[in-house]
Amino acid sequence: HHDDAERVLEIVLASLDEPRKPKPGLTRIRRNLYRRGILSRS
């Protein structure tokens, strides 16, 4: 479950970055997670 651990880590980092850059940071992280999800599936 290494992939899940990475996603949790990025979500935590995103939440930590939220107070400083609410929308841009989260959007960027979500895009990365979405792209990684597709890459891991294929």
C-alpha cells in the first residue's frame, strides 16, 4: 500500500500548506494526485 501512503502524505502536506495558499496549493496537489492515480492505474 505504498501508493496510499504517498497520497495520505501529500494530503497532509496540502492541509499544512492550506493556511498560506488555500486554493492554489490544494488545486495543484489535487491535480498531481489525479494524474498519479491515472498513471498508477494504467
